[in-house]
Amino acid sequence: MCFQGKDDPAQNLRWLVYFSICLLSASFAGCFKDIEAPSCETLAQCPATPMFYNVCEENYCFFSDACKHSPPLPEDMCCPDFEGDRTNDSDCVSDVSLQGEVSTPAMLGSKIVVSANVLKNDKALVVLYLLDSKLNVQERVEVGRCSMCDRLLPVVVSNSGLVYVAHSQGVKAFAYAEENRLEMKRDISGDAPQGNLVALSPSKVLWPVSVNAVVVYDEVSGGKKVVEAVEPSRSGDTVQSLVANNFYGIMVTSLGDARILELEAPRFYALQDVSHIIFALPFERTLYAFSADGTVSAIELTSGRKRWDVALDGEVMSNPILDRFGNIFVATRQGIYKIVDKGMDVEKSKTILDQFPAPSFLFITDKTRLMLVSQDKIVSFIPQGKDSFVKGLWFSTSFQVNTAPAVFLNRIWVPSSSGHLFVFLFGENLEQGGFCAPFGGTMNSSFVASKGN
């Protein structure tokens, strides 16, 4: 490099700095072009990943600190981390239009799977959709006739990565194949589900075939065992829901009874001394039974002994949920309760917040932020002190929520009866390792909604 005129060391240094900056800028510009940032036209097209993209800028998805602290404004390509009303921030909401009545979605690797009851040529079919993280439909599979067309039975994804779907002739299992396809791996005919399926670790899948029988399917051997009840059910009783952990399955019936399935040496029997149950929450070898009037009972499943009862104010409005310490949370008409099991005793505390209609669906984050989805709102509650909460961010919805949402990848996925799957985005600080599933790790087994309920 040559400089004309008098040699000036300071001038030379300035030129060297200038050209160094130019070279570095050019170098970084080349590097930036190689960054595999997802492309986008709107923020809603940014994929659902563990790294929360909160801005669509120059047709690429990014995380921006500037966006994180900006006010919530519509169509500014930004979804900020904001505590308060986000209803009008259209950048934080997206949806995909499918067909039929959509059930609760589930994750399949980086993909999303969801089923729907679809009317075709006067026949009601179960259809399975495969979506990518941008909500593009990659495949649509007609599984078979629906067995319970007045109810939406969600898919479940097992530890082995198989997607189990109920239909009128039994259950089919699909695996993700190359080129964004689903391939049927198993056709388990007979014993059609009369309620939701549950996938357990490491290799069991359960489903009820009546109030008096549950199928235990072994993924490894392909064996199917129907475990029949010791006592017959009451006349007119039907399956309401099935939940399970690795020790026990708990069936709640439409007449408020609970039936226990022992998994170690399969046995199926009626639980005594409790009635009018609407939710069951198994935790290790204890069952927490929630009655409609607000009574909660802790029952030792090994002996059937009741350890305690506690009365909550108001009718139970949501599913109960556990945090990572074993504390229980549930919403009633009077507020949100925290229940702490002390062995032979129990502690309860209440935070009076909004009044919630039924059904309401409750989730919790690793930081104990509660997320409650009711018929027309999605509301979060932030811990304040040891036992109380304050209202955080929320959305009002333009549709009625009757089917259980799912929570994963910083998003709440809300199905609707209109055929839409809505997705609501939240800030990166809400996840920190992932949301807990309803019922403390019992994935995709919490609710089955009936039409019109």
C-alpha cells in the first residue's frame, strides 16, 4: 500500500484501521450469507424451535433484544416479551386451516401431527395431518372411519416415535418416513378405543375399549392384552378419560367412578370410598382424586387407604397439574389453589384471580408460571412470593375453546371445531427447558372433549 506526500504515522494508522474495518465487514457479510437462518415473510412463518424467533427481518427469522423489549404492536414483524394484553399483537398468533374438527396436536421430532374428524361423502373419517414447523401441511392420511364421531380422540406419540391413531376398527401406528411422508407401520385391528390413548415409557400404549376393559399394547413384542374389570360397571356408565403413569392407569367414568389398572401384574378394579370424580391425577403410587364439588382426596394405590381429604372453595374448573416438586395446582370458580401433600396431612393456599368457565385447561412451566386456557382466553400467572400469583401476559380468542390445547416449543397450540389449528407465541423466558405436560409427564392423555360440552 503506497501513500503520496509526507509520511504521517497517525494518518497511516487511521487508513489501516479504515481498511481493516472494510475487510472485516466484507468478511462478515460473506459469513452472514452462510448463516442458515429460516426464511420468512411474516413472523408466523418462523419455525417452532427451542430457540424462540421473535422477529422477521429482511425475510429471515431472528431473535432480537430490541424486539424483546418493544411494545406489542400489530404487523410490526415482532412478538415482544411483554406482560399484559397481547390480543391485538397479530404477529404473536398464527393458524393453519385444516378440515373437520381438529383434536389435540403432538410433536413428532421437529414435525407436528394432529388428527381430525372429517365428513366425506356422508361418511365420518379420521384424518391424520403431518405439518412442518411453519404449519405447512406435508401429508394428509385417511386412517379409517371414526369410532366415536361425537368425540375427538387425540393422537399419541410413543417413545419409539410411532404415532398412534384411533379409528372404528382399532388403532393404526405411523412413522415418519423420508420426503416428509408418514408410513403405516402397524395395524392393530379389533378392540377399537372408546376413549383416549396413553403412551408410557418405555414401550406400552393403553386404551379403553369399554368401562370394563383396557388394552395394554407392548410395542416391542407387538402383543396386545385386554385386561377386564373385576367388578361390572354401573348401568349407563361410559369412559370419560384415561390417565396413567408407569405403575397405574386410572379411568374416570361419566358417572364419576374411578377404576384402577395395575400395570405390574395387570388387574383392573373399581376404587372404593370416592365418588363424583371428574379428574384423577396419579403421582408415583398415590392417586389424587378431584370431585366436582371441590373435594380432593389422596389415596394410596398400594393399599387403597385414603390419607386425607381437603375441601376447596368452588367447583373445580380445570385439570390438576403437578410442578417438579410434587405440588399440585388446580383452578376453581374461586381462584387457583396450590395443594401440598404432607403425608398424613395437607396444606392449601388460594390466589383469587379471574373467574374461569369450564372447561379450562391448566399448564405449568419449569419456572412455575401457570398457563390457563379457558373458553375465550389464554392467561398466564406469574409466581409472587411462596404461594400466590399475579396476572401476566394474556390473549383473548375469537373462537370458543372446547378441546385440550398442547404446549410445546414456546407455543400454545389450540385446536378448534372450525378446522383451524391456532398457535400463540410466547417469549423465550417462558420455557427454559420446556413446559410440563398436564398430569405431570403423562403426555397426550389428559382430556377428551365431547361436542357441545
